[in-house]
Amino acid sequence: MPVVSHEPGQEADVVIAGGGVIGTAIGWRAALRGLSVIVADPGWGDAATNVAAGMLAPLSESVFGEQDLLALNLLAASRFPGFAAELERATGLSVGLRTEGTLSVAFDRADNDRLKRLTAFRREAGLEARELDARACRAAEPFLAPSVHGGVLAIGDLSVDNRRYAAALHAAAVAAGVRFLSGRVTAVARRTPGGYAARLAGPGDREGELIGGRAVVLAAGWRTGQIAGIPGYLATAFRPVKGQLLRLRHPEGLPAVLTHTIRAIVTGRDVYLVPRADGEVVVGATQDERDDLDVTAGAVHDLLHDAMSVLPAVSELTLAEARAGLRPGSADNGPVVGWAERSLPAPGQPPSGLLVAAGHFRNGIMLSPVTADAVTSLLTGDQPAADWKPFTPERLQTPQATPYQGSPS
Amino acid sequence: MPVVSHEPGQEADVVIAGGGVIGTAIGWRAALRGLSVIVADPGWGDAATNVAAGMLAPLSESVFGEQDLLALNLLAASRFPGFAAELERATGLSVGLRTEGTLSVAFDRADNDRLKRLTAFRREAGLEARELDARACRAAEPFLAPSVHGGVLAIGDLSVDNRRYAAALHAAAVAAGVRFLSGRVTAVARRTPGGYAARLAGPGDREGELIGGRAVVLAAGWRTGQIAGIPGYLATAFRPVKGQLLRLRHPEGLPAVLTHTIRAIVTGRDVYLVPRADGEVVVGATQDERDDLDVTAGAVHDLLHDAMSVLPAVSELTLAEARAGLRPGSADNGPVVGWAERSLPAPGQPPSGLLVAAGHFRNGIMLSPVTADAVTSLLTGDQPAADWKPFTPERLQTPQATPYQGSPS
């Protein structure tokens, strides 16, 4: 890591690179603990935050072989309602939390076999799920396709409106004194005599500005590895995973075509439909190892096809938006949260250093409260929850990692 | 018709209600003949002009039982290139005329039977078409689906970029002195001592303004019948026919996936793909007797599904726009062009009265040059082409007509 002695223009206890839900939640909680905070974000529009379904369903989402992540996700989901309630009290804004639960259904026999295997595994992990026959399914969701012969209702699953949630976080952070700067953190460096500096590239006179802080938090999603001056193993730790999703709306006069989050397996493909309080229905999501934001005809077709296969009335909804975002995938698809570099604090002083909070992949919304808790603990000299232990940056220090090279052509 | 003696604020020889391709083409040609012209349009955004594929293919579009319309469409298609060339010379703008022709293909055996029957009919009507086997189809369009076993190539078919064409018409009209007003013609009335007046509802101080002219041309698409003061049978003559279409684009690096206009019958449904010079591909179109502009999930799905069925590479294109427009359908689906009311001119004077130029349904772009020719002839005391004879307003004077009541709920 380079060392600079240049005196920066702006100072804060904590400088956060990235203003998605992760960076903003950290900023809000750190400010509530009395720290001064600057959040810098370039507003590139590819933030995964804005292209999310907002499902908070750790067990309905869990798959074989991710025990540590499941434990963390369970902690995250249990933390979410209290965090959201505090956020709503602080701002007076609704985040659109829904509590109807998830109805998982299968389209054909093979899909049903896979759903049964997954349900058995999820129950062992603690999922409270009720198996529904065709009649019970239709009682829960009257518009389901006749081909749906049964399903699994997960009662505790929640969902949140990702955009309302992000807007409330931003409002709370601003109210708590967080300063937001429009610009991209291009580099970080240790300063003499103490602390860290982040270099900002941004519009107009912000070009090249240095911002100083006792700690710098790297929360720039899949672009986190592009920041110069970070440890080499972090430069290779993140990759973009493109996702496309649709926002549909109920036209005037059409009753709600669904009330639960519906997850479906349709001839081997996963699709979900998440209803919002305001009549919006989110349909997602594709997953491709690419870094473009193109909305492709094939993805839109497949999402609509699969959604209409389980809920034909979706054809009557209007297409309000089709959008792509880039999820921050890590080398092992788990989040990366902890000290990347730490200066020994003077006696009685809080720790100083470089923190990372990235790689949240498909779970950024759900993990944002516990990530904010963990990073705030680290910033104030406390220990984060034990569930974070498997997700510190050190695990990524392997010699064979190679940097992300862009999408295959 | 009411009679007013109020002195209007603005005067022109010709007042045109409606600034789509029909009204604008008439305005341009009338101005070239030395007439002063005002075109009034509310800019509602539901103009069929903006939601069109721009196919100029009278025979590839023809179906059984529309002989008079076919003759008119053939006249229109033969007139188009010369009109477009004059328009491009006048403005320096390209209208994106393409001459590669139409390749009609069938998806399955039943579709192929229908295509063969239609082709036999179209050949009798004069279509110059070459039947292509699978190999020749793929030579013409290498990305066709393997399931396409043959097709019919119509060599003379053209297409035009509807938006470039509309923009060029507008530029030519302005250059020729046509005045464009932003507002809706809500009523027309005969004036004393002579001529006609149109009442304008529009933003700000244009509310209620009267515009006077020797002739008023009703070219307001499906809303033409909503103008007060017109003969009663015209109030019931037009209805909106909703169409949805998609605009796709080639992402960077992808070669053109088609060069001809492709028309396909896919399990009984018609779909077309029209390539543009700039890499855009228009996919259309649905047809529903509705008056809303909702873009529905079902329509987007079906258009993508059918397009990808014949040209799988469409899945790689990006979805740039999905949009609905309202075609102006008439009681018999033919255009309605001619005098609706005519005052006897003084000796040596040009005729005065109320003209209608609406109901062009699916063929507004193609018919706009010959419609402009016909209306300009009528305005200057000449006879329009004989092919217009079956399409005068009088044919609609039937007692049983009922006004359009809105979409079924």
C-alpha cells in the first residue's frame, strides 16, 4: 500500500467507498455511534441495490453445501425486521416490508422432485414449511396455473421493497449527519502520521481530491477490486454477476394476481415473483458471468415465459421496466467483511485501517443490517457476531487467484 | 353543422387537424402548391405514426377479399420511392428506405399450408415472389431457425423508418411554410360569410382559440370522430385498434441477424421483423380492439417468442423499447379520404369545405404520399386518382352505425 503525506481536503472518522445499501447502512449506523462519516459514490447506475427483488428468505433460497452462509443469512433475516422498524421510525418512510411468506411451486414432475429434495434439506436446516396440495395452493394463490399440483409455503419469509429501503437508508444517513459525495474512490493510501486517504475521481473540481479518514471502508460492490492501493488478493476477489429482472404493474381495474412471493422451478429454471405493496410485481432473475448492462430479448422472454407458466394472469400485467444490474460475486460467493489492513491503535484510541464490506452477491439487501452492525463493531473496537468469522478477507489470500478479465467475448 | 360568425385569430387556406404522417404529408404538399397551411396536433403520444414498422409491402400484406384496398395499396407502394426521394432532396434527411424485400416463412406444416395458399392468391394479384427451399432461405438469412423449411421472397417490397420519415415530413413542411400549432381541434363549424373554423383546445392561451380556413382537413386518426360539428356518420366511423411492438437493437460486436424484412406465421400467429439501417429491428405487432396504451407482459412475451421461433439469434438483441399505439380503424377498415362537406365555390374560386383523411388502419405510412396527393388535388379543384373512388366518406353513411364506446371492461 502506498503512503501519502498530502493533507486531504476533507476529513471524517470513516470514509466509505460505495453508496449502495451496504455502504449507506454502514454510514448510518456508524454516524449513530458518533462517528463522522463520508460516503462517496459515482452514481454509475449499475449498483445491484437498484436491481433487486428484496426477498428476505434465507431458507427458501438455501441450497446444499453453504452451511456457513446459511447461518449468516439466518442471522441477517432475523435482524432485518427490527432494523427496518428503526429505520422507518427514524425517517417516517415505509420500506414496504411484506410478511405473507414464500410459496414455492414446481411446474412439472422433474421440477417437483427437485423441490421436494430441496424442501427436505431446508427443513433439516430449520425451515418452517407447510406442504400444500393443489387445492391449498389455489386457496393461497387463486391465479396459479392448473399445472401446479402442489407447493411449499414458508411462513416466516419476508420481502422488502429494495428501492424504498435504499431511499430510507439514505434519508436516515443524511439525518444522522453522513455526508454524501458524488464521485468514485479510485485509490486508497495510508497517511503519515496516521489514518488513511481515499482519492476521489468525480465530476468537476472533485477530480483527484483526497479525503482523509481514520478508517476507509471498501463497499463498492463488484468494483471494489478496481480500487488502487488495496491488498493484491482483494484486487482479484470480486467479479460482476449480471442479473436481469422485470418490474410489472397491475393495470387499473385488475385485482392483485398474487399476494405471496412465488418461487417456481420451471423445467429446471428458477423464477420468482415478488409482490409489492403498491401493485408492482418484480420478476427475476437471470444470472450470467458478464459485466454489461444490456437487457436482452432472450432474458425478457424467459422471465415472462417462466412467470406466465406458473401464473398465467401475469400476461395481463404491464411491463414497467426491464433492467440489468451487476451483483458483487466473491471468489467463493460469500460476503467479504472485515479488516483488510489495520494499524495498531494508540492506547485508548479506536482502531484505524482499511475495512472491506463487499461480495454480498445475491444477498446484499438482506445482509445489509448485519453488515452494518459488524463494521460498526469493528470501527468502535468491538467484536462482530461469530457468524461473520468464515467471511473475513483473510480467507481469500490464496496464490492461484487471477484478476477478473471482463466478460467472455 | 353549427355556423359561427366569430372572427378567428389565425387564418390559413387549409387547417389540418392532426400532425401524424397523414396530416403532415398533406400539409407539405398543399404548401408546395402555394396554399397557406396550419397543422394542429395535441402531441398526445398515441399517434399510430410513432408505433409503426414502416413496411411498404402491399402484396405480402394482402389477404383474401380486399381487392379495392389492394389496388390502392399497390398505387401507394409504387408512389412511395419517388415521394421519399423528393422528401430527402427537400430536407437532406434520410428516411431509411430499404429495398432488400420480404422473406415470408412458416414455422410448422399448418403455417406452411396457410403461407402457400396466401402466396398463390398474392401471385394472382401480381406479387413477384420466388419460392425458396431451406438452403436458399438460409443463404438469404443465415440465422433462420432450423425448423424453417422454406419461404417466399417478395423482391419488390420496401420498408421505411417510420420515425425518420415522420421527422423528414415535418422538416419539409416547416421549410415549405406550414405552421404547426400545439393543440387539439375539438370542433369545426362553417363560418359566415365563407369558409370554416376549427376550435383549438391546447396549453395556455390557446384554449378555445378559433382558426379559420377555406378548408379544414380532419386527419386526427382514430380520434377524428371525436371532433364536434362533423357529420354524424363520421362520428361513428373510426375506432382505435391497439398495436404493441418492440424495438430491439444489436449489442456492440453482434453482426446483423437479419437483412430482409421477415414475415412469419408461427402456430397461426403473424409476426414480422423489420431491420433498420442503424441496427434496430422492429418486431410487431399485436392487434386488439382496445384504446389503452398499456404494454402488456403477454404481448411482449408473444412477440419475442414468435420472433425467436423463426430467428433464435433475436434472443441476443437488446430490448430498446416496447410501445403501444392506436391505429385508426374505420367501419370497413379502409381509409376514408374525400369531401365530407363542400361549399359550392364561387366561379373561378377553389372549393371550400370539410375534408376527411383518416382511417388508414395498418397502412398509414404507406398510404401517406397518395393521401397527400389526393387531398391536395381536392383542395385545388382536381380529381384524385380513380383508386380512391371506393374510399370516399359517403360509403359510411349507413343508418346502423353506433359510436365507439371504449374498450370492453
